[in-house]
Amino acid sequence: LESVLVLGDCHLQTPCGIQKCTTDFVTLTSHLNLAIEGFDLEFCKALRAYSACTYRNSKVCRGNLVYHSAVLGIGDLMTQRNCSKDGPTSSTNPEVTHDPCNYNGHTETTEHQGGEKNLPTYLFCGLFGDPHLRTFKDHFQTCKVKGAWPLIDNNYLSVQVTNVPVVPGSSATATNKITIIFKSYQDCTDQKVYQAVTGDLPAAFVDGTISGGDENTKSLQIVEKVSGKYIEMHARYIGTTVYIRQLGHYLTLAIQMPQELVMAFEESQDLQLCVNGCPSSERIDNSGHLPLPMIAHPWSVYTLEAATTKCHEKMLVKDIYFYSCVFDLLTTGDANFTAAAHSALQDVEALHPRREHWHIFPSSGSGGVGPGSKFFVNLELVYLILVVFL
């Protein structure tokens, strides 16, 4: 008992500061976004600062289990992120400044000033294949939407896609043109227009520039990842990231955007596929059930077994992306749709903020779309439907 009291007195005189170290680390990393360029650099700087803080507390925290868990956790994270032990560290007392061209920095400032966390909620929308739509509400649909349709149309951003039939006489379509308008915002950027069409995926806006606003702040920029095949757009001032890919003859799109900006639109702008999904008249899946047209399709070279095997080569998890791949191969016979489905899932993993929502699985539950969708109840039924599809 005496020794416990002595230890207790020492603890009161020189308290273990592991909680302060952890709080500082959370503060330094809570605004970071995995999809933003430079994430690893800033995360490693914060980890080194965390490690230095634990080292300074090593003696007084010697018998503290939380301290030892934190040290082990830091080591694991540094290994996962390939962080070097030596290098710059983040300041644990950053000056609070308001940068109107950094959406994340602005929300972090609000958090510090109010004394409570007020971090933004991010949403994801994606379009791929012929075409499959994942809305901001995580609803999954397959639509016709032939011609030009707005995916997003709010006070900050407009995204329009143009879809064309994938096979003669088919009601299924795929995207061959994407137009994006970043609307002018304070001093961060003038209006910038981007346009991609099949065979031309530029790494610049239509005016020839690759950024908006001050080039030093990089409030808006285009980054070419694979020439003519894959570009990313990073709009720091609205916390938005866009991925565009060309796979075969068609384009895919994925976007992450803060919820409060997604919902910043007028009633007249309610036709947004990413927000409200496709109109019922444009749905191919018809709330999860495919229609039964009268004409058999002669062009697909894939049997059900061959399509399943081909898709399973790229996607081991049999989620809705896997079944979309099978549907596309049976519908079109174009193997590029396998890569489109696989890339779409990769984009979800990179941009969707909630890991538990990355995969959407078919279910025999009641109607609707989203995680409980009946999109493909079983492959045999899909195949039978597609045999008489078109």
C-alpha cells in the first residue's frame, strides 16, 4: 500500500502526458484527406511529432499501458505509411488561420474556435459501365439515360455526362463525354470548364490551363496519372476530388464532395442523378429487376460461366460491382467493362469516406436500391433475362 501511495504521489507530481500527445496527433490529422495529394507527407510529419512526444514522456509513463499501446501503434502506422523516423515534424501548436481557398483548413478553424469538432461529412458518387450509378446516398442503379444528363448541379459545381447506346438497338448506354464546370469562387478560382470525350482525355481545362486561382496555393488543379487514360482533379477550396478514366471506348467518373456543398442548390436544380438517382422511366433495373425484351442478343461472346470467371479474375468479392461486371459482359461482350467495374471499385476505396459502405451486396430483401438492393438476385436469373434481352 505504501508503494502504491508513493507511486500515486509521483504520478500527481509528474503526470504521464500520453493523453496530450494523442490529442495533439488527432488535431494534426483530423483534417487530412486520404484522397488529397500530399497526405502521406503530412501524416508522417504528424506521426513523427507523436513519436517525439511519447519519447519525452517515456520515463513518467513507464508503467502506463495506454502509453505502451500508443508507442506500438505509432510504430505500426509508420511502417504502413513507409514513414522515415528522421524528418520534419508537425507543429503541435499550429497557428489558427483562415484560408478561404482551403475547405478543410476552414472547417478546422471552425472547430478550434468553437471548441468542438465540426469536421465535414463527405459523400461519394460514381458512374461506370453501361451505365451503373452509385448516388450520394449509396443507392445503386442501372439506367438508360441516353443523351446529356446532369450528374451534379449545385452552387459550386456542375457535372454533365453524355451517354450513347453500347450495342445496336440496346437500351443500355455508356458514357462517351463528360463536361465539368467549376464555378468561380471568391479569389480562389475563376470559372473553369473541363471536357473529356472518348479518345481525348486532356490534362487541362478547355482554356489550356491546368489550375485555377493562384498557382502557388493550388486551390484547383488537374493531375494527370496515366496519359490519355486517367486524370484527377483536386478542388481544395470546396474540398472536392474528381477521378475520370477512359477504359475502352467509354469514360468513368468518381467524385467525393462535402455534404453541405452537395446540398447547396435551388429547387430548379433538382434533376441531379448523383443526388436523386435516375428517373423511374430511365431505369433498366426497375428497382432491382431487369425487364424482358423480346429479341435475343447475338453479339456477346460470353456465356454465364465465362463472364463469371472473367469478372472473378479482377474482383474476388462478389458484391454489386462484380455482378455489374457480369451484366456488362453478357450485354455487350466488351471485356473493357471488366476493367471499368474493377476501377470503379478502386475509386470507391480511394474516395468513399466510410469503409463499411465500400461494398454493396445483393439481397433478397424488399425493393429499393442501395445496400439492401435486389439488383441481381442470382446469376442464373440474370442470364435467362439477358438471353432474351433486346
